[in-house]
Amino acid sequence: MSLATSSTGISWDLRDLFSGFDDPRLTAAIDQVYAEAEHFAAEYRGSIDVAGGPAAEHLLRGLERIEALWDALARPVVYANLLFSADTSKPEHRDLQQQMEQHNTSIANLLLFFELDGCISAMMMPSDYCTTHCLHRITIFAEYASL
């Protein structure tokens, strides 16, 4: 009895995500994430690292929104990575994967202020503030920033 050591004939069915490398929903998804990220940045930039720290509700809403942004961004990025991984010989798959990585980086740069301001703000807060307001992530940011 021999074990199969090849993936020949096996492929992922990615149609639940997008219909193909040229699916217009890919562009629409990225455009939507950009728009939401820009709106988020306009609303939250300068409102986290403030004297006395941000209101817990404001910070929690920001964390929830940024988490939703990362989730929405992950879908086209992961799709492109899986598509390219399944067949690295197709230039259109490679190009899509590179485009999605560029979008991922651009959006990450647009949102980086939130994590940086959150780290600075968290380091200034007494530890009971984080515990009282159930913002475990702020504590994690503070621990990470102090490394």
C-alpha cells in the first residue's frame, strides 16, 4: 500500500469568497475597506492619546470598528493568497496577490496610528482602568509596547 504524496487533482473551491481573479467584487471590497479606513482615521486620529485617556466607550467602539476593518480586508487578501498558492504559474494570480498585499500594506499604514496611540495611552492609564472597563486589549497593547 503506497501513500499519496501529491496534491495533483486537488484544488480549493474558493467560489464562496469570490468567483475568480477578475471578480469585480474584489475591487469593490478593497474600495469599501479603503473608504471605511479613511473614515475611521478621520474620526479617531488624535482622539486616543489624550490627557486622561480616551473614554472607555470611545476606545471600545474603535477597537470593534478596527477589528471589523481587518476582517473585511482579510477576505480579498486571503482569497488572493489562496488563489496564487493553488497555481503559482498563472501571472494573473501572482499579480492579484501582489496587488492585495499592496492594498493590505496601504490600509495597515493608514490605521497604524490607532495601535500606536492606543499603546501610548494604555501605558499612561492605571491598570485598574483597563480592568474596570473590560478592555483587555488595551492591557495587551501596553504590555507589548513596554517590551
